[in-house]
Amino acid sequence: MTYTINIGEIFTSQNASISSCKLLVDQYKKFPETKLIIDFNQCDFIYPDYIVLLLCTIKYLESIGFIVTGKIKINKDSNLAKYLAKMNFFENLQVQFPLDVEKVDDKNSVQIQRYTKENQIVVLNSILKVLRENSSMNDNVYTSLDYCLNEILDNVLNHSEQNEGWVVAQHFGQLNSIRLVVADYGIGIHNSLNLKHNFSEEEAMLKCIEEGVTNGKGQGHGLYATVTIPFLR
């Protein structure tokens, strides 16, 4: 049985991408022998944070024992294929891309990459470099972002029970915006907090940003500090 994800039709927003990823998980749980087809043929552009969600979903399926195989449909000469290759999408899926591609400009992009305790600070600094190079910020703002982003990276490693996370960042000059995602395929905020509490999923999402709310593995300050910084609201 094959299961096709038409990227151009479905991955049009983060919510739509997440919904598609949930359906993909359901598909494999019902039909473990599914062959996945990722179809980019009707897609001219995709934000890198959307594609990280798909990557993490595949990594999650593999982590719980499914063998994800199939095919990627894409014109290898297209700008999109070259962009995805440059951002390490194919490499992280262990798919060989047949052409050499230019390196990313580390002042504008952080390639899709896995991070652990060993390279967390290197990844943090690469994100901060993109922010520093493409926005006007004083030293106080930079210091606050340094703290907040490190807390977010750290939370994944301390609470997801996977000991790894995935990041990507990209500056889009014409949009005057920087898109950044930190993702994981671990147990989730709800299950993590309920190691100590008895929250519903909705309560967990609201409580996780309150001061002092923790599962006992931290102080419950990182996310609270992040959401209380005025420029991040």
C-alpha cells in the first residue's frame, strides 16, 4: 500500500503540516507496510520549518519501530530541490541527492540539523548569528534571546526522552522575517508534565509557561521567562 503526501497542496501552514503529519502516523499504525511517497511536483516553495515537521514525524515513526521507505517525487533540477538539498533535508532522510549544491550562507540560514548535548552550544550560536546578522538588536535583547533559545533547546533534551532535537532557521529578506523552529519527536509536553501532575492536554499547554510549573527535572522558569519577554509576545 502506498500513501502519498502532496506537499504543495497540504503543507501550506504549520497547522496544516502538523495535521498531515498526524495522519501519516495514523496511516503507519494502521498499515505498517505502507510505502510513503513525498510528492513535491506541484510545489514551488516551502518554508523549512514545515519540512522539519515532516522529517521529525518520519524520525518518530522509525523510533517506535516502523520502517519508512518509499519515494520522493521532485524535479532534481528545480530550485526547490536544490534548496532542500542545501538545507540538508535529503541528507537527514538518508536520501542521496544526485547533484552538488552550494553551501548555505551561515549569516542567513541554519541548515536542518540534529542537535544533542554535545553540539547544543554550537547550534545555539549558529541561530544567534542569523538573528544578529539580520535584525537590529541591542546587547540586552541579544542576551535575552541567548538565554531563551538555550532554554528551549535544553528543554527538548531534558524532557522529550529522546536526547536529541532538530532545528532550522532561515532569514527571508523580502518578507523581513526570520523563521525558526526547534522540534523533537519525544513524549510531548503533556506526558512530560504528567510525570508529576495530572493535567489535561489543554491544561498542560497553558501551565507549561507558568512560573514554577515543572515535572521535577527543572525549575519551571525557562518557558515562563521566554513568554514574559515583551518583544517575544
